[in-house]
Amino acid sequence: KRVSEGGLVTTLIDSKNNQYVLNRPKDTTLHYEDISLINDVIAVVSIAFIAGLVFSALGMPAFFGYISAGLALSPTGTNQLHNFVQVESLGQFGVFFLLFVLGLEFSVSRLR
């Protein structure tokens, strides 16, 4: 636990000295942003957008661009993400919405 300007804040510190705020202080007028998480999300969205455009221009589905962007930024690729656990949690929502959009593209008549 550490004391900040707004009061007592509970944080979790991992082996790489990353700090995660577990609860908010009593004074909620203070803003606590995780700049590295915001930068990671901006990087993922912008690279996925660009890769989607490139694959669409090549006549392929944008889905392949999104997958290739995820592979490029992942730890098996260039390892550019700093808050991998948090981005992975957001990515699970992305997979859910991506599968939902793919499901919308199918019609019942095409499935028969």
C-alpha cells in the first residue's frame, strides 16, 4: 500500500516493477491513468486498422489483417506491448466482437 495525494491506494507490484492500482482512493476527483496501457491500446487499434486496410486492398478479408496485427504485436512477434495482461483482457472482448461480426456476415440461406 502506498499513500498518495488522494489518500491510501492499494497497489500490486509485479516482478518487472509494474504497478497496478487495485482500488481507488477516497478522493475520486483525482485521475489515475495508465499511460502505458493507453499507448498499448492505441498501438493495437492503429496497427490493426492499417493491416485491415492493406489486406482489404489486396482483396482479402480485413479479418486477416487484424489477426496479423495481433501476431505482430504479441510476445511471439515483436513484443511491443508493455501491459500484456491488461491488453490480453481487452483482446478477449475484441475476439468476442470479431466473432459476432463474422456471425453477422453469414446468412441462414448460405448455411443450408
